[in-house]
Amino acid sequence: MKGYSKAKKHIDVSVGESVKIMREWQDLSQNELAELSGIPQSTISAIENDRVQLGVERAKVLARALNCHPAVLVFPGWDVDHESAA
């Protein structure tokens, strides 16, 4: 449409930061997310601080607890226009 342009990406978000953003957006503490997911609070902290990789299975568990699609957590910076399909 004329007069409109695509929004520009202003920040890069890591996988850990995406977990933290989704948790905080739902007003959950790490302890509350640990209870909902069965993942220890210390592991959630390590994921959020990018000290431990999220992994597919943990992504699925956290996504269920956070009511979101796992891709939201695993691919926070995905840009469909610039990523290759390979």
C-alpha cells in the first residue's frame, strides 16, 4: 500500500530472552513457570541467561506452559523475507 512501509527490526532477541519475554508478558515468575512446566527454576534461569540451550523438547514443554507455539521461543529473530529455505 502506498504510504506504508514494513516495520523495521530494532533489536535482536536471543532464545533465552524470548523465553523471559513470554514469561514476563504473562506475569509469571521463574518459580511459577517451573511449577507449570516441571522444569526446575534453576534450568529456566540458565535458559533465560543463554547458559543452557533450550532444545526441542524443552521448547515444547515451555511453549505448552506459556500458551504459545514453540517457534516463538526457538526462532525469535526469524525473518521470512531474508532466511533461506535450505
